[in-house]
Amino acid sequence: MRITSKGQVTIPQAIRERYGLLPDTDVDFIVSGGRVTIVPRKIQVNDRGAKAVARLSGSASTGMSTDEILALTRG
């Protein structure tokens, strides 16, 4: 992987899906021991619903593509 001249890098789809890094997800960079780690930004509000959604986001995996799921719902 390479960093572009704008400082951008593409996170592989499998990693984005596994860790819930969806479009418009705010992230933080943690620097420790000569390494940089990217993590989803924690929600700062005291909204129980928002916290529940954040905790569940990206936690389910069917192992199926969208087309396969739609085929099941269409019979």
C-alpha cells in the first residue's frame, strides 16, 4: 500500500467491514511505540441509543454478499 501525495491511503474492504469503518466514520490515530493505529472515534454524547448503535456497528457478519441476501428475500 502507498500513501498518496495528499496523505491518503485506501483501507482494504475486508478490514473496513470487519471493524465497522463505514463511510463518514470519524477515526483517531493512536501513536505508541513507533506504531500508528487507526481506531473509530468514541462517541462523546451520553445518549444510550447512540452508544448502543456504536457498539453494535460492524459486529454482525453473515458471510454473504448483498446479492445473496436479496436472493433469499425474493424467494
